[in-house]
Amino acid sequence: MSVNLQTPIDYLKGVGPNRADLLRSELGIHTYQDLINLFPNRYLDRTKYYKINELQRHSAEVQVIGKIIGFKEVAQKRGKRLIGTFEDETGKIELVWFRGQKWIRDSIKLNTSYVIFGKINWFNGVFNMPHPELELLSDHNENLRSSMQAVYPSTEKLSNKGITNRVLTKIMQSLFLETKGHFYETLNKELISELKLLPKKDALFNIHFPKNQDLLSRAEFRLKFEELFYIQLQLILKNLIHKSKIKGFPFVSVGNYFNTFYKDHLPFNLTHAQKRVLKEIRQDLGSNAQMNRLLQGDVGSGKTIVAFMSMLMALDNGFQACLMAPTEILSVQHYQGLLEWSNKLNISIKLLTGSSTTLERRKIHESLENGELQLLIGTHALLEDKVKFKNLGLAIIDEQHRFGVAQRSKLWKKNTSPPHILVMTATPIPRTLAMSVYGDLDISIIDELPPGRQAIKTVHRYDSNRLKVMRFMRDEITKGRQVYIVYPLIQESSALDYKDLMDGYESIVREFPQPQYQISIVHGKMKPANKDYEMQRFVKGETQIMVATTVIEVGVNVPNASVMIIESAERFGLSQLHQLRGRVGRGAEQSYCILMTSHKLSQDSKVRLETMTRTSDGFEIAEVDLKLRGPGDIMGTQQSGVLNLKIANIIKDKDILQSARFYAKRVLSADPSLSFPEHKEILYTYRQLGKYKNIWNYIS
């Protein structure tokens, strides 16, 4: 008889309605399926039984066989604690309970053999074990148990309500007994034999009740591979289906706009990387499929000119194009840069943001719909329903991780057929993350800086070196350069941050007095108009020093600023430090980034500072950042949903991920519709996955 793994958890022996409610709310376990996917965090070695006279004063967990011979209650500040005397033939220890005393007294049989398990404390010359796990020796010998005992994820609420690790293990045993281990095989024979994988049922049994270390590692490998294989299969198939189903507008000609710009107005020679990426984009736009490409390039690698030249291809084929950026400052900057090039080619271009007046909006809406307006640059304002294009052929999204999937799909609907999509990011995404989160996009990388750009010299200095740093600033200002000084902004203590910023500002003013020096200050408490005024003074070179919180992170372009000083650098994340450093080094002069910290540094801070001074390669920095912070933090909530992994870890299991992607590609290149008889298990599993979202195991 087969058991449906979609059965609600309430029906499993030993669960019942109350426990079911707790399992649902605390661990998200609704069905038998969810329970089988509750993988252990770690394992305890339960092969050894200690005698009381062998116990040592360390904090390891131990198990002992013996009998409880009596109880006593001891008053304490709040309530009482219950103490049980536990003995074996070599000595005695105390078992201690601070809560649940009545239930303990009623349920324990005195002078009967028990196996106790827990951490040992040494207190007042006696060993004690607080809140031990207890099991009758007779039950212990009968249970479906292994020498390696699984420890499951838990919460305080579950422990308080008596759902201990032992209870979870018992519930898991019930599930295996009820299903008799008939788990549906989810991979085909060829993959299983080529990779020497454990069969599905053995892998599941050994992940929950491992017989030994070797079987445990094989079970882990099998389940991690499978999880990553189906994610890759899903992403690669999505891309294949996308290309076959969603027809794009073929941009057949590269015409006048593109060629004139390339021959007469290109401000500098393109790098090999820029040429390669343009070629990839051109191939996409010329095919019949809709382009869906991610363009990655470090700060200053020249993504904007590639975006503009891609837009020219759209214009050459009679289409409109748009570019959407996450902030007004950034969209204004894109607009100003593209306006200069557009004017040389007589292209009509407009900017649409939240600050656009009603009159400006009306004109933009009208000229967009009748096709006079060729390029539109803006913020989220582009997504409004009122914004209608005559024929949008290419939509470019900058700093894509700031936009959710729903917002992106709104752009798709701006034409009868979806426009080509180019997504750009200056936040380098590690390969492993790109494969997992953007595996359905084609990826292009600009991995070299334009010629004439010098690498930024980055140094770490302690607060005790401040006078030397001030002297260095003075020398640079004398050469006609400008300096940023950035203070961290940490939400929880905005009052403290503001004080830090103002204290810093005052000491800078003392060191660099007027009228010889002019200083701008920008922070979150200022009105936007004042902020812009201060920014503009710095951009025009009227002030030599800009003191700011992190509001200057993305996109502010001041080629003459050659020094970036980051105060309390240990309080910033790696990607933020890297983004801030990218604000300098935009001109031909040598630029510097100085990371100031106190002497007290955590291990993570040391790794971050060492990485920043060692390399300016954004991808290497992103890899280190991923190791330190994990994928959820880096992607932000909108993207990390894809990585709702049950057992695999994309950082630690990088090799398994690459292998899973290789085999998923191999299966799909041979059989894109998964219709071959030898792929029936894969097709069935893939369909089930889509049906129940996140299901990896089925019972035959």
C-alpha cells in the first residue's frame, strides 16, 4: 500500500492536533513531505555508554544507564527545582529540572533502568545533568535507532511545550514505519550509477538514522546533488522555454545611429571585454528569441556605454528603448551622461522620476505614445500604468537587485510582445550565486577596466595614525584634488551616528579652516534640496572635502575626487566598502582609499580589511563576502527565495552545484522535453516539484 506524502502531519502516529499546530507554526511542517525534509543540523555519537565513575569535568554530552532512586524539591529565588538521585553500580549523580516537575514525578518509574542523555555540570562537588533526555532501557533497546543520533532544528517554544529532540526523533521513526521506506526514486538509473549515488530510500534513511559516518556522507551527497540538480533543471528549462516560446523583436540591421556613434562620437576605444559583450547582446537581439541577459561589470568598467550602444540598435530598427535605475540621483546621472551623446545624434531623450512635474509628465506620455520620444530614462515611475510606449523594443534595468520580480514583469507588459531585457549590476555576483539565482538568464561579464584607469591604492590605518592621514589629505588638496570622508550609518543608533558625524565634521573644520578650505556635509537628516545643493558644490569643485554618511554610495561621479577616507571601516560590509571605494579613481590621477579603524577588530572585520587592501577584483571580493555573510543577506529578500534550500549550501557545496548544473545541462541538451523513457523519473519529479513547490521525495 502506498502512502501519500501530502497527508497532513496531524494524521501521523504520535503527533495529534496540538503538536501539529506547533510543528506548522514553528518549523513550517504541514505534511509528511515537509517532515521527511526536516534534515538534521548535526549528529551525536550514541555508541558509548559511560559509568558514573568515568565522567569527566567537560561539557560533552554523555549517556549513562542507571536507576532513579528518589526525588527531592529545593527552594530557590523563584519557585522550586526538582532533583532526582540517579545511580549505577559505580556511583551517583543528580538530575535537575527547573520546570515541568509535576509531569516528571508522575511519569518516571523509580528503581527502573533508564538511559539518560545530556550535558554534565560539576556543582558543589557533585555531577549533575539538567533536563536530561530519559528513555526506559527496554524501549531504548527496541527503537529504530542508529549510533549516530540526529539533532533536529528546534525553537524555544517547541522545547517549552515538550517537543524535544527525542520527540522529533520518535515522530520521524513513526513516519518511516508507516511508509515502510517506500520512497519514489527521483533520479534516473544512468545518473545514479555514473555518480555512484545511494538509492533515494537509502539516502533518506541514512540522513535521519545513519548507520555509520560513511553512509551519512553518501546520503548527504545524494540529497544535496538532487536538490541542486532540480533547481538547475528548472532554471535551464525556464531559459530554453523562454527562448522557444517568447519571440523577441529581431533587430535585423545595425544601422545609422550605431555606426555614426561608433565611428565619430565614441569617447574612448572600447575594451576587449566591452566588444565581446556587445557582440553577445547583438547576437541575442538579432535572433528571434527575446533577450534576457544579465550584464555584470565592476564599478567604472564601462557598462553605461554598452547599454547606450544596445539602445542604438533598438533605434536603428525603429523601436524605442528605456533605462530604469533604482534612485533619482542615479537616473539623473544616467540621463545627463546619455543626453550629451544623444544630442550629437539628434535622438530625443527624456527623464521621468517622482519629481517630474505634471506638465513634463503629460508631454512625456504624449510623445512616448506617438513615437516621437525615442529614449526614456527614469526610476520606478516608468512602471506606472500611464506610461505607454508606441513600440518599446529594449528595456534596461540598472542595479537589478533593488527591483523585485513583480516590478520587472511590469516592464514586459509595456508592449504587445515583451521587449528585450538587459539587466545591469555593478555589484559583482559570485559565480555560485549567479548560477543559482540568475541561472535562467544569459550572463555577460565586463572583466577589464578602460585603459588609463589606475588601480586605487587601498590602505588600512588605525586611529592612532590620524595626524599622518590629515597631512596626506592636505597634500592631495594642494595638488587640486578633492576628498570624501564617509561615516557609517547604522539604523539602530541614528542619534549616535549623527553625533559621530558631527564630531568628525567639527574636527575636520578645525584641521581645515575657512577661507582656505571649503567643506560640504551630507547626511540623512537633511532636506533633499539642501543635500543636492551640497552635492552640487562638491561636483563643481567649490568644496574640497565632502563629509557624508553612506548616502553617496551609488553612482555619484566626481572625476577630480581622488581620496576616499572611510571612518570606522570595520562597521561596513565588504560590498559596501567596495562600492564606496568605486567613488574615487574616476579620473586619470592616482586615487587612494584609506580604511580607518580602532585597534579592536573582530575576526570577520580583519578578513574584510585584509581583502580590501589585497584586491580590487569585485568578483573575488564578492566570493569572500558570500562566505562571511551567506546568500540570503547578499541577494536581499527579493532574490533569496530561490535559495530556500533544505540541505545544500551553495557556499560549501560549490562543487556539487557545478556538477549538478553540468548534468542538468547534459540531460536537457539530449532531451529538452524530458520525453525519453530513461528520463521518466526526472520528468515525474519535475512535474511534482511544480505542483507542490519544493518537493523532493515521493512515495511509490
